[in-house]
Amino acid sequence: MDDRPIASRGSAPRDPEELEAGGVNASHEIAPATRLGAVHLTVSDLRRSRRYYQDAIGLETLVEDERRLSLGVGGEELLVLVERAGAQPTPGATGLYHFALLVPERRDLARWLAHAARTRVHLEGMTDHFVSEAIYLSDPDGHGIEIYADRPRSAWEGRVASGMTSLPLDARGLLGELADPEHEPFEGLAAGTVIGHVHLKVASIPETVAFYRDVLGFGLMVELGAQAAFLSAGGYHHHIGANTWESAWGSPPSADAAALRHATILLPDLPALETLRARMEAHDVELIEGDETSVLDPSGIRLRFEPASIGT
């Protein structure tokens, strides 16, 4: 925990979302209702991680055994942690930059920020992205986390490439959503919180775009040269972010590292999943042996595809 006031905790981590975005001609071939499901991570100490994600973040435990923990909100699984004692991050490796928890309303983000201020949760940054307002932090193993609220879609639709940027978040204005921030109750993240997007550390932006856009069918919303790209289904500002800040031409981490195990992409139904499988087959994308639901992207990042009607 950090004893400094929120205002003195420094600026947001250097993030490609801070750069000026180049316009692109987005097309959407994957099912528009496609979204993100549970993020699976390796951690070094499951008990420590459980305390952090319950007390600091506000997730609830769904299922727990000796080495595995499922957390979520309102019964929906959002995060799965698997323990490997002694696991450490791998600098320069591909994998997770951050996973993003999307709360339903701006007031929900204000309530979480008030909780963080009262309990002195260490923050790494607070940013206004035009499309959203975001708060950044890291878990005890260094996994990046974003908690954010979208601005109304009518405010940014059709303007993502020209408007998506990074400005200091108006924390006072955000807390102004609450009558009494110091005493605002907080019993966990709001019902309806979901994984809004995952932001990945990749080896190459051109290869990443070629896979997520041309093979999977996500629309390319923003491209920042060879540094970053943001892709989505259904015209959302982004479900997938990718950058090479720390991972250009990098390799995947070892199996025992504190790292992303896999991200889940939820298709709206089984026919949409079968359509995606046909697209991948047409592009000679191989499924992971023994797992007909998973593939590796060009950076060695594992993706699992499921129909949302069945769940995660």
C-alpha cells in the first residue's frame, strides 16, 4: 500500500495510448457482439494475490482450491489465478501489458477511486483517454491492471482514431460524482463489471495487425506506426491493444514465469465461433494440440475462444 496522497503518486506509465493516433479504415468481420472473457494469470503466492484482488480491487472469490483461484463479479468469472511458487516476471517478454476491468458507470469508477484513496491502494496513473477515464495499477506480481469507465458511445463513435489520446484525469471531477467520497460505501466492484479489453506486449505490430485484423477479423481502430495498434469488434474503441514498448522482437515467457497464461475471447454464440474457426482454417492457423479452443498469436500469446452462451 502507498501512504502518499493520490495526487502525488506520479504520472501514468508510458503507454502507447498517450501518443497521437493515426487514422485507419476500420472494418468489422468478426461477430459484432464479440467481447473479452476471463484473463488467466500465473502468480507466485495465491494467498497474497487473493487478498489483493479482494481487498484492493474488489473482486469476489468464486472458486478456490490449493493452487487455483477464480474471481469475478456477480458470479461472472473475470480472472483466474494459478500459483507457481517463486514465479517471477520476465522483462522483455511478450504477454500482458494490462487487463482492463470496465465498470458500468462513471459513478462506479468514482466509488472505486474513493475506496483506493481511503485504503491507500498504490496507483500508477490516472488518465483521460477521451473515449474513457482510466486508473492504472499493478498487482503484487507486476501484472498490469486498468479500471475504467467508458464515456457514452455517442461521444466518441466514429472519432476513435482522431480523438483517442491521453490527458491527466480530473480526479476531483470524478470524485464529484459522490456526495461524500470519504464515507462512500464500497463493497466491491459494481455488478456488471466485465473485462473491457486486454492490452498485450507483442513482438511486432505488423504481424499482430495481420493476425487480429486479417485472420480473426477484428476492426483496426487505431494504428500508431510500428509502436502500437488497437482493434475491436462491433466498432468499440478497442477490445485488443498491442504495443512493442517493452517487447519488440521478444519471445514468450517461460511456463513457470509470472505471466499471462491465456486471454479468453467470447463469441456471441456457437455459429459465430464456427465461422471464426473456418476463417482460421482458411488461413492455416493451427489449434494448440490437445485444445481445440486455443491458438497462439504471432507473439506466442495464447488465446482461447468460447461461445458466450456457454460461458467461461
